[in-house]
Amino acid sequence: MRVLFLLIVVANVWLYALGQGWVAPRPEDAGRDRGRVGQELSAERVTLKR
């Protein structure tokens, strides 16, 4: 019973660390390109011409 409890605790700690990005990139950030964030346009500066 103690072994099962310890396994569950270790699994929870591992999943928490994975979710926080301590072990690998966060799952939500898998397809994102962080370099493009600085290249985004400001919505205020964009004008539409006909």
C-alpha cells in the first residue's frame, strides 16, 4: 500500500513539473514560435485601403 501511495505521489509531482515546463517545453507551447512574437504588428497602426 505504501508503494502504491509513493508511486501516485511521484506521478503527480512528475506531471506537475511537466506542466510547469521544468522538465520539457510545456504542452501548450508545443507549436508556438516565440521568435515571431516581436514581429507582430500593432492593431492601432494597421490601416485598410480600398
